[in-house]
Amino acid sequence: VDRADTFVAGLSAGGAMAEVLAATHPDVFSAAGIHSGLPYGAAADLVSAPGAMKGRGLRATPPPEAAGVRKIVFHGDADTTVHASNAQRILESATATIPGAGQEIVRRTINGRTVTHTTVGDCDGFAHTEHWLIHGAGHAWSGGAHGGSYTDPTGPDASTEIVRFFLKH
């Protein structure tokens, strides 16, 4: 399978795993969707994981070759399981190596919920990274079905936005 058509996404521990896979296998994945997860290297073991989840994680730097993996990150600012500062750290790490990076921040309301949507692009305007901070959302998949566990049907629809981002080569 062509790397351009290979993606990874997950929620919580799955989001952290998507971030790890993007950092350690940039030759396999072209983009990663990280929902309510931890940044690469934030925890080294089971003992350090709770601190990382509270936003006091280690400060590991992904390998330089990982800079080519595009990322879309979702996080609720009322998440008491994994602190929202983890999403900000993922954004900062993902955009640190983009030449001439420009940032656009738009605050809008979707289905009655306020969202701060940050897009970071390169000097050619290509969107390399997106960060969706969902105000008032907890530890749940944004836009998920009512009957699901760890879902927040209010939105925005993370699934739709992640697929859109993945397919936008």
C-alpha cells in the first residue's frame, strides 16, 4: 500500500498509540488522527503515565524523520482523564519543523458547542497540522453516536473531519 494512502487514528490510549506510530513509522503513515491522546514520549512506563495524562509528561522529541507525518488533533478542554495541554504539545511538536509555518486560528460554534480550530500550514499554504479544541467537551469521541461508550454526539464530528484531513493530500 502506498504510504500516501496509509493513516492511523485513535482515541485516548489509541490516540497515544497513533502518535507513537506516526513518530516511529513515518515511512508507513502519511497522516495521524489523535483524539484525546498523549504526545510522543510523554510517558516512559506505567508509573509515569498518570502524570503524563494530567499534563506533566516527559518532553521527548520525535525523530526528525517523523516531521513528514501530517496530524489532526482533537481534544476537549473539560477532559479530566487526559489534560488538554497534551494536544497543545502534539501541535507544537508537529509544527516545530515546518519551514515558514503560518497559523490560522478560527473560533466558531458547531451544534451549540464552541470550538477553537487551529490550522498550521507551510510556506506554500499546505495544511500540515490541525488542532480542534472543543470547549466544554470531556474525554469522549467528538460527534460519536449516542449509544456508544466514550462518545459525545454534540460534535463536531471528529470522524468526518479526520477522514477529510487524511484524504486531502
